[in-house]
Amino acid sequence: MTSRRSFLKTSAVLGTGLLMAPNLFARNKKYIGVQLYTVRDAMAKDPVGTLAKVAKVGFNTVEGATYTGTQKFYGMEPEQFKQVLSDNGLIMPSGHYMLGEGMPTAKGTIDNEWQKAVDDAAAVGLKYMVCAYLLDSERGTLDHYKQTADKLNTAGAICKKAGIQLCYHNHDFEFKQEDGKYPYETLLHNTDKDLVKMEMDIYWIYRAKQDPIKLFNENPGRFPLWHVKDMDSTPKQMFTEVGNGVIPFKDIFKHAKKAGLDYFFNEQDICPGDPFDSITKSYAYIKKNLV
């Protein structure tokens, strides 16, 4: 339908503190990010040219949408990809990964060759690795979600050793009750709050008729990453450009400190035309109204 290496021994402790608890400090409001899933077709055809176009729009931060043990970062090795980012004035502090339970032959997932994925992420400079989505077969009962929480804790501990924070990205299916409880609550309460934080997809929170501010207040500091994605006013509640929909982003951003926000990424799963037109409109609104 997401600094890293201290250059002096005396700054090492501070650097580690910033990585693992970055929101003890004011977030850097200069960063305006985009999730590369929005321009996925262009990235598949010409990742180097696409990143240049993303930077030309004005974005200075991106979140990776895909990683596999064979394709690495859009077909590039970590060092090469990091150089392409640097050449365009971009950083990639976060990337999306799969659990892997429902795709056992895939590499670079939490279930398969996770350590290699973490090593590659560290080489690019990621601060966050995000479990992006649970396949239908990876959902199920609350007990299954508890097992997933255990896997996330284990993966988060591996990330921590590399100076990276693991997060979990929501959709709306986590808010379909099982035995009177939301699976999202099971994931929140059965994961270590230091090992596993949350990337809130604000569109899907609203689609599930949940209150993001309530979640921030109940779980302060747990949401260092956001997906800033708007919802139109039609009965189908489709994706739209930020500022063109019904989600009150100005009010939500007032609670960024409580949430623990570190980075946010504009995302639009489906665009009415050229995705670059959509992200240009979203960028203009975000730049004027939200940062």
C-alpha cells in the first residue's frame, strides 16, 4: 500500500546516549524525510537518479523501503549506497525490514541472517531498523503476537550492540481485537521499551480509529519515528498529500516531545499521478506548517 561514531573517547558516552535515548535532547527540526516506498517504482529502475530527484525536492532524509541479503540497498553494497546518499546531501537514519517468519527463504530478515542485516545497516549509518509489516500468516492469536514480541526483543538486543534502535511499524490490523484486546497492546507491553520502540504510521492509526496523542501520553518516549501520511475525506479514506486531508498534523506535532520524536518520513502508498508531484506538495506543506 527511518553522530553515529564518536570521534573522541570523551564523546563516546554522549554519543551512545544520543543513539539509545536520542530524545533526551531536542530533535533536530531541519530534517524532513521521505519513505522511499513512495517512489518505489523509480527506485527500482534508477535508484541513483531517483535519490537525486528526492534531494532536489528538498528532502534531506530518507527511509529505506527494502533490504535483502542478496540485493542489499537497492542493488548496491552499503559503502556504495552511503556514498550515493552523501553525494546528494542525504542521510538514511532508518530502514524497513521484514520479520521473515512467513518468508523463510528470504535473507536479511529478523528470522534469517539478521546479524548480517544489522552489520550492513551500521555500515550505511542507520540509527533505526524497523520491522515494517506482518504478513497474514505472521499475525493470528495473541499468543502468536507474544512470540513475535519475543523475537523483536531478541532482534532489538542485537541491534543495540551495534548502536542501532529497533522499532515496529504499525498498520491497522494490529487494532482488530483478539480476545477483547488489541494485538498492538500485546506488542507494546511484551517488548522491552528500551530494545523495541515504535514507528507510528499516523494514517493507519487514524484509519483504525485510534488516537495518536493518547498513545503518546500512555507510552511517552516510545515513538521516535513517525510516518506523516494524510487521509482524504472520501468514504474510502484514501492516501493523499500532507495538508490535503483530514489528519490534524499541526496538533499532533505539538506532542512530538512527549512521543519522543527523532525523525519523521512523508509517505504516500498510492499517488494519483507522478509520485514526485505528490511528495513535492507534501514537502511544501510540511516545510511551511510543521517544522
